Amino acid sequence: MEKWARALYTPCLPLGDNRSLITGCEKHIQLSRQAAAEGTVLLKNNNGLLPFAKGTKVAVFGCGQIDYIKGGGGSGDVHTAYVRNIYEGLKLKKGYINVFDELSLFYQGYVEEAYKNGASMGMFEEPPVSEELVQKAKDFTDTAIIVIRRYSRENFDRKNDGTDDYFYLSEMEQKMVEAVKANFEHIVVLLNVGAMIDTAWLAYEDGIEAAFSIWQGGMEGGLATADILTGEVNPSGKMVDTCVKSFDDYPSSEGFHESADYVKYTEDIYVGYRYFETIPGKKDCVVYPFGYGLSYTTFHLSEMQACSIGNKIILSVTVTNTGDVSGKEVVQVYYSAPSAKLDKPARELCGFAKTKELAPSESQVLTITYDVNDMASFDEHGVIAKSAFILEKGEYKIYVGADVRSAKAIEYTYVVDEDRVTEQLHSYCAPENLDKRLKADGAYDTIECKPAVRTEFPCEYKCAEKPEKMYRLIDVAEGKIDLDTFMAQLTDDELIYLVGGHPNVGVANTSGFGCLGLYGIPPIMTADGPAGVRINRPTGVLTTAFPVATAIACTWNLELMEEIGKAGALEVKENNLHIWLTPALNIHRSPLCGRNFEYFSEDPFVSGKMAAAKVNGIQSQNIAATPKHFACNNKETNRKNSDSVVSERALREIYLKGFEICVKESKPKTIMTSYNIINGVRASENTELLEGILRGEWGFDGMVTTDWHTRAEHCKEVLAGNDLKMSRGDEPNLKEAMENGRLTREELCVCVKRILEMILWLE
Ligand code: BGC
């Protein structure tokens, strides 16, 4: 195909077999179903209740069986041909599972009526169920399924205040659960949620024999759940967040809704399991630890061995299926670092691998390799060496197992003889307003707040000579002229035009950029993710909705993530779009963040690995991936003006770490800055973040785009190295800045060059 043919001509060229459409095709839908089943986490299975025996009769309670939440809302929503709910999924297993229809049809009527009366998506209460109907259900079966659903979306956070019961069950949900407990002998709970919610009510209740987190599983989520209940798929999902007894147990809970203007990350590096496994007394708060998940079979880990070769630790472990049915297991590797001088979490994840489907008695040897330097900590204050990653002297213990709590120390220990600087970095993005931070002993350090000195990055770009004749961008692609010379022929106004977004072409609905016909610069269009390609409904294009990011992370299956990335990229390409605005990898700091479903985990290692796998899948198709939102967008309330106040160490080890892994392992072509402020400076105006850390220290060589319609000033964004302002540029602001000398042509050229380099990479 001619270069940029899809951008220029928007042809109708399907990418499937025999010229069939690949967008929303059966193969992608089956991939979505597979991922939904594989991300399902079995939390509890007492008395071997599950999988259901053939012929089991069930009565299903809860609106979520009909009003199944396939994913969250806002830009992360996906328009599909259909969404298979749980009732439909179970009905497709008729003969194996028989559903008490009258009860499900009661819920169906209630849900339809609620929407007819204007209810908001997934946000209306459970109805009371008449005693008569409960009695009929009881006459039909002794086995009940309860579905609890939760919905959330961008630009809004959930609460826990009686009007919005996100974490705990609402009063009506509690009544439903009580009624079911009083009438049914066997109970299975399904949590159709996008983030952690209360699990204590089901974990410690003997009357509830089994429970799953089925997450928000995309368009085939209901059928995937049925696949698991019948045992056609053996659950192998593992939690990527810690489930605790009380909302107040999360260290972020105290200050989450304290102010719309700021969030103080006072728990510092002790996020998620790092908090619960380290801080004295907090282990008892945990209901289900990070990494936890059951199977219908059992596994035994043996022959755990490790050695170091050069700077790598190589670990091998044999996994044997010791049960009666086939299944997959995830092996997780954690380390604990010595902490004589720098505070350290008790456990940190540094590697994982998943087996293939192992038949009963079958074994597989898994090899997990990681870099010794991955165990280093950031020395923000110069206890050993300021602004450096340090391997502190002492013993690094390694733990291997199937979750953070049960992972056992192996015999091998990595020893560091002297404190070692693994990377000398810089003091960037320092807080000015963080007055306390948590330490490993559970006490808080008080910190003196002082104004930070921000580093400047002078522009070193030199404009080339204007060529004698006119060239088009294709001439650069064909090597007839270099990019600097090409840019020399553009006027200042044309450069300004190129650093801003432009209206949609074709089926795009999130705008594009480029599009300077005179010079043959094609219009390049974007599309949202992460759970699929978001194309607006009026176009008639229906795409595949995959499970939300949290669900996919729970698969711990990087190949699967890569495959989904590739499948989504093909849907992007078939629709003549070029940039997929995914993956999103902010950290699950609080269960209430409205966008948790779009993000992977509380842990930066899982997040970074998943993001890298997705980017690799996407970019294998010459579609540019856009990891977002860089960085610290862990709350939605007032997201365009809220200051995330965070220590340099927590930034480096938690909030930036996933992005760092992703950038280094998959070289994304673009990255999206977040709306929020980080330690007093807006992310998109943050030179230290973009020029200092992202480009200078990590070697990112792609294009940086803003999030859509930031409150930041365009001139400051250009100066900070945020190349593109979406969805529109602020041309008057840039012209004025050039006139009064705040912005030079050279500075503008730096951003335009990165945008054009990205376009040149596209097909
Ligand atoms: C979201 C981004 C999204 C963009 C374009 C913003 O509101 O924060 O994640 O990619 O819109 O739709």
C-alpha cells in the first residue's frame, strides 16, 4: 500500500481473512471471552461447590445478571454489537446449568423499567424480591448466585457515603444477601466490579461457599462467567490489588476526599501490599492478599533454584498440577531488600510467569529472569547518594509462591557487599508541600516544606537552511531530504498549526493532527481505549469490547495482553485510524478512583509489564500506542486542577515506575500527559518530567501529547516538551508568545520534529 494511504484516502479495505471485516469479528470476540474467563479470580470455593455439577439448578439474584457492567464509562467505553449478560451466559449452558427463569425475568423487567425512567448506567438500587418469589426459587433449587455490580467512569470518583456505596454493600444489597442466606444452602457470589470492593462480608461467612471477582469482562463477560461456573475453563486469575476488611484500612482513604485541590500521598511508597505486608499490625487487615486466586485444581512448586549471572538473577521453579483437572498457575517472585539506611517495603514484586494449561500430574519448569538493579531504591535525600538508585549493602532475600503472603523464601540470597549506586539520576519534580510521609515502622516522618529549584533545559535545536525547491513529507520518507530541511520551508504559522489537534476525519471521534495538504502531511486520527477501540455509535462501526485493564492484569498473561493489543490495533487500522490512546497505567491508589477499571494494578511492576506487552502488540501493526496518563492521575475529582503532592521516591518507585518499564521495554511512539498538577507543576507543562525524566533519563524518543483540553497554557506545554496539544492547539497563545519572545522558532521546531517523526513511522 502507498505510504499513509489509509490516512489520505480512508479506503474501505477490510483486514480479515478473505477480505472480511476484522473489526468486532468473531475471532476478536472469542479472544475477549477467553481473556474475561482467564482474568476471573476465584476467591473462595468451600466444600468443592464449584465447578457446578451437570444438571445444577440455580436461582440468580441481583440486577447485575441483566444489567451486566461490561466496562466503565467515558472515553474508556466501547460500542459493541451486543453485550452478553450473566443470565444469557447461563442460558447458553442450558442442560448443564438450569436457571430459575421467573426470578431472572423479574430482574429483567425491573432493569428495563429503571432505564425507561431515566436511571443512570449501573447506578440504581437492588429491588426488594417478594417472599413469594424467593419461596418459588427455593422450591426450584437450593443453590443461589448473587451478582453484585459496580459502575464508574472518568471525571468522577466514587464515594462511600450512603448515597453512593461503592466499597461496601448498600442497604438494599445487604437485604438481598440476607434473604438469600436465609433461604439457600449453597451460595456463589459474583463481583462484577472495576476495582476492589469489600470482600469481608463474603470471605468470613460460612453460608457463602464460593465467590469470584469476575470484574468487568467486556462484551462476552456473561458467557465467560458461565464458562467458569461449568468448569469448561478453570479459573487462573490472581488478584492485582489487595482486598482488605475495611475501607479505612487503605492508607489513601483518610485524605482521598479531603480536598478537591490536592491529594497528599502521605503513605509514600507504602501503596497496596507494600503497606499491608510492611507496616506493623497491618497484615491482619488483609482478606485476600495481592496475587491471590484459587483454582479448581492444586499445584505444587518444587525445585526452586536461583543464581546470578552478571547482573541478572535467574530463577527456575517446577510447577506440578497435583489435582484432578487441568489448569494454569502463576508463579510470583518477590524480594525484600536490607534496610539499614533506607526504609524498605517487606516485599516487592520483581518477576512472574504463568504456566501453560497443565494436565493432571503434568509439570512445567518456569524460568524467571530479572535485573539485580530492579531491587534498588531511590535515595531522594542523599542518605547514601542523592537522587540515585541504590542497592544497599546486605542480603536480598527472594520469595517464590502463588501470592505475596504465601511466597516462601528460597535458599538463594543475593548479597551486596558495599552500598552500590546503580543509576545516578537527578532531583526532578520534588514536592514543595508534603509535610509528612509514612515510614516502614508505621510512624510518619515530618518534612520541612521548601520551594523546589526547577531545572531548565535549554533548546539546542538549530534550524536548517530553507531548501531551494519545495518538498513534501513523502520526500523525507523516501530519503530525498532530511526532516530539518523539510521543516525549514514551513512558516511559523504552519509550525504552530502542526502542534495542535484538528477535527475528525472518517469515523474518528477524538480528533487528529498533522493534515497540512500543501506539504503532503497526512491527517492522523486517534481513537480511545483501553478496553477496545472506541468509535462513536452513529458511525455504525461496532468494535470488540475486551475486559477492562484490571481484569486483563489479573490473567498475569503477557502473551494474551500482547494478542489483545494486536487485535485492537488491527481494528484501529481497518478504520483508517492511527493512534490508539491506550494503555492507561495509573496506580490503583484508592478503590474510589473512578477510572481504576482502565488501570491495571496497585503495583507498578505488573502495570509496567502489562502496558509494555500491550504496546508491543499494538505497535507490531504500525499503529502507535499511547501510554497514559503520565503521571499521578489517581483521582478524578477536579482532575484538571488537582495537585498530586508526592515524594520523589514514591514517584520513582511507584507512580513513574510502570511508565519507565513500559518505555524501556516497548518504546511507545507516543505518551499522553495527565491533566493534573504534580508537586505544583502541571504534568503537560512539566519540563523536569518530560525533558528530564522521560527523555533525558529513560531515553523516550517519541511524541508527547496532552490529554484532551487541558487547563495548561500551550506555550508552556511546548517549552516543556509536550509536543502536541489535543484536541485543539491554542494558536493565538503561541503567536503571541513568539511575538513577545517567550517562544522561539527553534523551540517550536523541536516539537514539530517529534510529531513528524512519529507520522513518518506510521504506514
Ligand atoms: C481522557 C483520555 C482520553 C481523551 C480522549 C480524556 O478525557 O482523560 O484518557 O484519551 O479524553 O477521549
